[in-house]
Amino acid sequence: MKFMFIMRATEEAREAAMDIPLEEMFNRMGAYNEELMKAGAVVAAEGLAPAEEGFVVDFAEETPTATDGAYCGTREQFDGFWIVRVASKEEALEWAKRCPLGPGMKLEIRRVQELEDFTDLADHEYYQKEAQWRRELGQA
């Protein structure tokens, strides 16, 4: 099973993090990432640039529109993620609890749907193409 750990932070958490020396933050997160790697659980992990550098594409109208920055009024912002492969939801929870995040931070844990979740569509053209793409990407 794959799970996505979505790191979310409030503005207060971001401000508090500025009081932690960058090297200390790197050490804490690096040790956690190293544990995940040694366990063979990491599929992907990335931090994100500030929301102000991004944009949102809104599909509410017939023609999608793009606006700079994060969603308006967002109290918590998506700061980074891990995708881990583990045996169970319980194991995902154990790894999540070990993440070295502080007050004001949250990890949202979501199971990543896999091709096997859609076996009732196994004869569908795009199911077959998806399976081929995953093989080409070394994900099958």
C-alpha cells in the first residue's frame, strides 16, 4: 500500500520554525528521511517552495483561469510531502507519528489509489495504457 503524508503548516508554525537553526532542522528531517530510506518505505519525498511562488488553476468556468499564489484565505498550506510504501494503514500511522514536526504542523495521511483499485475496469483501454506507462516508468 502507498500513502501520501501531506505536510501542512499554519503561519504560526512557519514563524516558530524561523527560530530553529537551519542545520538543526536539516538534521531532524534528514534523520527521519534516512530511517524511511533504510526501511525501504520511501517512494518520493519533496519540500515545496512558498505558496506565493505558485499558482492555482480554477476550473469553475468553461475556460480554466490561473491566479498567482495559494488559495485565498487558506489558513494551512501544503509545504511538502512523502509518498511511502508500507504494509498497512497502521504502519503508515506509526511512521507519521515519528515525523519531527512541531506545534502548528499537521500531517494529512491519504492512501494513494493504485491500478489494482480499479480491476473492474481491467479491460478498459486506459487501464491497459496506465499499466504500460507504469511499466515504462519502472513502477509496475
